[in-house]
Amino acid sequence: MKKNSLKIEIWKYLVLFSILILVFLWIFQVLFLNAYYEWVKTREIKQVAFTLKRNKNEKDLDQLIDNLSYEKSICIEVTDRNNNYLSSSSIISRGCLMENKYQASYKNDFILSGKTRQTYEIINPRFHNKTLSYAIRLDSNRYAFINTSLDPMDSTANILKNQLLYVTLLVFALSFLSAYFISKRISKPIEKINESAKNLASGNYDISFQVEEDIDEINELVSTLNYTKEELSKTEKLQRDLMANVSHDLKTPLTMIKAYAEMTSDLELNKKRKVENMNIIIEEVDRLTLLVNDILILSKMQSKVEELKIETFNLTELIHSILKRFEILKEKENYQFIFDYYDPIEIQADKKKLEQVIYNLVNNAINYTGNDKKVTIEIELSNQQVMIKVIDTGKGIPSKDIPYIWDKYYKDSNKHKRETNGTGLGLSIVKHILKLHHFEYGVQSVKKKGTTFYFIVPFNKG
């Protein structure tokens, strides 16, 4: 067993706790027993004194005195200003000083002092023990004296010591054993989780964290680790897919660039053919540049080194300027871009990054819209918020796939398919930019009718 294992630590703390309890028990039951006993007796006779003062005018005061004397095993007597007996308990206890010829001194002292209450400690010569006496003035002519014997506690203390010795040995043995079994029960599921975690760290994602315990914290840890395992498994798969897809996207244009460059180097080709080949090379280089740029942008977003440059700008104007970049698709391929909003909307955001969000969403809609080649941008205003929607008329996204469409290179199938435009990283970049802004975003899709991507931005109505 490891020296600093969880089982050993739990066992040590439980045993130490038991030892501390026993130490406190010895201190308070043996060392402070006499002091505690005296405090209790003092408190007791004071309570009796105040009870007498509250009931000083009762007719059955003598009966009350006898009852209190019997219940508390104390001696009570009431005198007048001249120290003459008026009333006393009929029960004579070891604490009584009624027949003590020295009693008059402390009584006279109290009566003449003019005080309302006073505590005295007197050695009773009759029984050779300490007697505690509490004197209180009941009214202008009556005084009560309550006496109780402070019996020596030495014999009681010795009995307690012997008893505590056996109790200590028994409790220590029980705590030693119970601490061992408790520590073993608590540490066992954690040790099991630790073994599974080691397998997870080595790249084995087929494991499952399972423990049968009624401890909430351990069950929550198991749930968290199972969730972590699923997310790590997804991340590893995405990384493999990303490497495969990026490799494919890099290999294809590079192969074409090489082939057309070799063809262009042929001196027998005419000028027109050479120009065509060079244009293809330029297009493939542009595609490579776009891919590398998207990978760099996504890398910066994920590493959180990219900072926002917040500024105020006109959202409507920005959208119109983005759509102008797709004019060539309107002319050559008959795409329709519908955006009929012209009122200015002032928002605060990183303009360049938000421009990239809208551009990527429009580009995504172009790639997946229906045969009508229609892409619609809508704006909805409500409660100082603006919702920007980008709508296509494509086949829609299956509901089971919607949670994953923001992942890098996610496709309906596992095979990679090149888009008409873009790199397959567009939606992942959109997600990271909007999360960086803390803007709400989402997607709604209806099968065979199309898909709507949206995000919500706060704005000033002015």
C-alpha cells in the first residue's frame, strides 16, 4: 500500500479524530471535574435563592423550603435582621450549618453589609468538608441562607479514571477497525475510477466509468468522466477527419498545379492553352490560400489568442457590401440574393469578424441551396436586439445531425466531399466568432424546404 494513498490518509484522520475525542473526554471528565462540580452547585443554589425571593410572600413558604431542600439536597434557613430563625428546612443535610456555633459570623457579616446577595465558602467543622453558602436578602427584615456541601470528588474522579481507561481502550480499538473499513469503502471506488482514468489517458476510449456507490460526489465524478471520455473520443475523431480532409484538400490542388505547370512548360502549347492552364493554376493557388487562411483563423480562435476589436458600425451597410462580392454568381450562375432591408442599424462588435460570419453563412447557403439558387437574408428587430437570418431552399439537415454541423468538416456521410466554394471550416469559424462575442446563435431546418442559420446581436435604436 502506498504511503500517501487515499486509504491511509482517510484512516489516519479518522483515528486522529477518535484520539482527539478521547483526549477532550479525559480533560473535561477528570482534570476539570471538581471545577465543573463546584460551578454546577453554585448555579443550583443561586436558582434556589431566586425561587425563594420570587415566592417570599407565599403562605406555604415552609413547604416550599422543604421541597427545595429535598430535591436539591441542600439546607435552607430564613432569619430576621437580628439573626433569629424564622423558618428552616426540616431536612438536615451535610451542608447545613444550623448547629454550627460559627455560623453567626458570616450571617451577621452579610446582614450588616447591606448587600442584597453574597456567596461564601465555609469549612464545616462538623464534617470537615467545604460548604458553599449563598446569602440573599428577601425583604427589609428577612434573609435566606442556602447551604450545600461540596463533597470531595477524589473518589469519584478515581472511578471515572478507571472507567475511562477501559472506555479509551475499547473506543480506540473500535475506531482503529472502523476507520480501516470506512477508508477502504471510500477509497475503493476512487481507486477503480483512477485505473479507468489511466486507460483513458493511454488513448483507450472503449472504457466505461462505473461504480455502484450511494455517494453523490463519486457518482457525479463518474458522470463527468464518462462525459469527458465521450467528448475526447469525438475530438480525436474530428482531429483524424481534419487531418484526412486537409490532406485531401491540399493534395488535390497541388496535384493539379503540378500537372498544369508541367503542361504549360511544354513549348509546343499555343498561347491560349497556356493562359487557360495558368488560370487553373491561379484558381487552385487561391483555393489553397483560402484553406490555409481558414485553418490559421480557426487555430487562433481555438487557442484564444485572438482579441476582439469592438467598434460601432452599420450592420445593414455591411450586409449589402458582402452581397456585392457574390455579384459574379448572379451574372454567371443565376443565383438570387434577396435582402430588401435598407434602414441603418448601429451595432457594436468586431466588424471584420462579424463580416466573416455573414460571408461564411451566405457562402454555406450558396453551397446547399435548392435548384432555384435562392439565398435570403432577413433582419428581425425586437427589444433592442437584431436577429440576422441566412436562409437557403435546400434539402434541409436531418435533426440528428444538427448538433454536429458546427464541427470542422462535418458531413452528412463520413466521406469527404469538396464544396462548390469554401473549405469545410466555415461554420466552425462562425461558431467560434459568435461565442467569442457571446452572441446567441442557432439553426432551424425543415426537410426538403431549407435551412435557416441565425444569430442575435444587441443594438442601439438611437
